[in-house]
Amino acid sequence: MKTMQVKENLNLFRCPFCGGKMRMVGEKSIVCAKNHCFDLAKRGYVNLLTSPAKTDYDKEMLKSRSIIIRNGLFEPLTGKLAGLILDHAGGPHTNVTRILDAGCGEGSHLARVIQSMKGRNDRRVTGVGIDISKEGIQIASREYPSIAWCVADLAKVPFKDGSFDAILNILSPANYAEFKRLLTGDGILIKVVPGSKYLLELRELFYRSTGKEKYSNERIVAHFEENFNTAGTWDILYSIPVDKHNLEHLIRMTPLSWGAADERIKEVLRIGIPHITIDLAVILGINKSM
């Protein structure tokens, strides 16, 4: 049973019901002092939801996302995130950098960031990924067994205060109160949000003349700045070729397709697009109390 990563990081966990310390019971369960019990899956992840959760991110969407990321769609982003963590996270008091990917999906971003960090300094890296999607965590635990994966809700993250040196929040909803609680005193938050040209070609083809083809991240950025001090912002803008096979996965993986008419999706798949624009804003944040 692949329970090693949960075991090794059990000191970070707290019960999502009562906040109590967790301990391992046998090889299959973690339990708190009040006997709230959570079983580990055969693949090694643990489901720490306190009630059933509904998500629009289904298995096919997550598989497509994994394929697209493996094919290098976000490679420039991966390198930037790894560099920021190496430069800004983890103080001299420890030889370990602990990273939480909050809203990790099927785990590809966190796995690739950690891989990019390897060999670039002598610090050990511990990765933990959480997502409300059980299907996403199942894929992550199968593909990347060296990382601890948990099904969990951002509203009640099952880890102790000050557990992480860095939190990644990549194209995902945020819970800034929880992020502040979870970070060490000198910890950093890295949020990635779409820029105005993100997947521009799909926006224009799906939503031409509807007003939805335009996008602004101003509201999201303003909300970030209300909660964290911004220590730096970087724009990542590039174009990457897309063949017809990857175009199908690209369309399937993005919520942009959810509101598009079926006829337009079929038309885009038929005619294809030569390239896709990736436009991302990377925001580095530190606690306002710092």
C-alpha cells in the first residue's frame, strides 16, 4: 500500500472536523484524538472532506489537462514558479522547503515544479497537493506517488498552522484566510491568474461578438492585494503550436468550452487552429503582517 508520503508528512495534518492532531492506525487509517477516522486509498492518497463535494471537473477533463501539461503547454510557467520558490521560500532554520499546491487538479503542475527544483540547491522539497476533486487526486496519486495527495476543501484545509513555506494557487479559486494560516511566518503565496490574451484564439472562436471573448483579471488581482502584500508580478506571454489531437484535449480541459455552443466547438475542431496564446500573471505575495 502506497502510504509512505502521508506517513512521512503526518506531522502536518490536523483533523478537518475538530482540528486535532492526527496519528496513524495500522497501515490504512489516520485518526485524531476524538476518533475522527479517515481511510487511506490503495494508491496512498487520503480523502479528508467532511461532506460530499460537487465539482465540474470530471475525469475526462482532468485527463486532458494532464496530457496538455505533459506536452509542455505550461513549461515556461513551471520554470518561473520553481525559481521563485528557490529564491524566496524556506528560511535558514530548516533544510526542507514545504510546498502546498492548493487546487492541484491532477497534480501535473506541482510535480513539474518540484522536478524543476531538483539539483538547483541542497534543500529537500516536500510537496503536498489538495483538491476537492477525487478524480483529480486519483490521477495525481497514480502518476506522482512521491508527493502527498489529499482530497480536501479549501474552506477547511486539513493542515496545521504554519505548515508550509510556499503555497501555489494556479488558475484556481483562493481562500486567503486559510493561506495566511497555513504559511510560515516568512512563507510566500504564488498565485497564477489568466491574462487578457489567455487562450485568446479559443475565446474569439467560441464567443465572437458576444462580449465574452474579452477577459480582465483586475478583480482577481485586486482581491489578492486586499489580502497579501505583492512582492512582485511577472507576465508570461508566449504562443505554442497546437496540432488537432492536442486541440481536442485543450478544448476539453478548459472551462471556456462549458459555455460555448456545440456547433462552434465542432467547427473549431474541424478547421483547427495553428497556435494558442498563453498569457499568465504570476503574483508573489507575502503576509500583510510581515
